[in-house]
Amino acid sequence: MDLISHDNWDTPQKILVILAHPDDPEFFCGASVAHWIAAGHEVRYCLLTCGDKGSQDRLVQPDELCSLRQAEQKAAAKILGVDNVRFLDHPDGYLVADLALRRDITRVIRQERPDILVTCDPTTLYIGDNYLNHPDHRAAGQATLDAVYPAARDHLTFIELWRDEKLEPHKVREVWVAGSLNPNIRLDVTATWDTKIRALYEHRSQIADPKLMEARMRGRHTADSTLENPRYEEKFLRLILS
């Protein structure tokens, strides 16, 4: 697996992160986002849900949780340097990679016109023997990849977007798939790992024990480093489409 950095992009890139829930960008790729922004690239978020089911609090209502998690996401994004965050507000927990979701994501891609798109791997069902991947993650990844190719590219796919909304087709040049069991790229994000952790702290509704979360994140240093002198990476399956 190659170890690369953002420096292989010669000019500033427009990067669009499409994931399922508030907090997904920070967990999946927060250090990379901070890394890219520090290098002069523009990063925007599109979250498909507002996370209105992710709570053990029996008193909170879905609309309250939605508002809270949107605010947390905007605050976390700000720490990383992301100023543009949009929510499509599909119900949390109910995402399906159907044509309606694919059309919604195709619309966003044609509006934002990114060079690089980041999403998650729809084929990752579980990791190890103690983590079952959320179905929304898998649906988000599948619908996003299907929107990238061929829907966003072909003007006759979802023709109403082109004919009625005047959204021209768009070709995404690269897709970076996070959460893949078969990554081909490792980014050294040691310099921005603390920023990732600070951003994660903003997701207070989702973190029962912040200190335990931080300890867990700091424990994710590479095998060739130590907690005293750590090195951190985020891994992706990088697809170069054009």
C-alpha cells in the first residue's frame, strides 16, 4: 500500500464528503479533512440524515435530536476548517440505496461539482469480531457511488435535473472510499490527529465518555509507533476515474 500525502495534487481541489450521519465525517476521515484544508483545498460536507435516532435518551424527541446533532456537526466541521455543511434530512436508520436517494445525491454532485468525492464503503458489513457496520453507512456509500457513476455524468439520467433544474452533468475525477477493508492509500495524518479529536469532542450527544473516546482514538497509532511517539494514518480505497 502506497503512503502518500495531499501533495500529489498540484492545484487546489474541491472535495465533497458525502456520508450518512452527523459525526461520520469526523470519525471516518476528520484528520484527512483537516490535512486537506491546511494544504489549501476546499472541503464541503453533505450529510444524508440529521441523525434523529442516535440516542439512548428516552425523553428526547427526534426533531430535538436532529437540531442538536446538526449544531454539533457544524461546530465539529468548523474546528476542521469546513464552513459549508448541508443536510438532506432523510430519516436516520432508514436509508435505502434506492433511485430516490441516488437522485438526491446526483443533484448535490451536479450542484457542488467536486473534483474529489469522499464516501464510505458499502461492502463493509463488519470489522473484526466486535463491530457491525451501520446499514445507513452501507446505503450511503452505495447510493453515492451509483450517483457518481453513471448518474451524475449522464444528462439523460434523472433528466429532470438537467431539463427542469438546469443542472449540467458532472464527472468526478477521484473517489476516496473510507472504511474499506481493502484500502490502497494511507495518509499520514499525525499532524492533524489532535484536531480530529477536538472535533469529535463537539459530538457530545454521541459520546458517553469523552475521555474514553480520546484514549481510544489516541490508541489508534500505527503499529510501528508508540503512544509516546505516535504516528497516525487514515486509509482509503482511492478510485481515479478520469
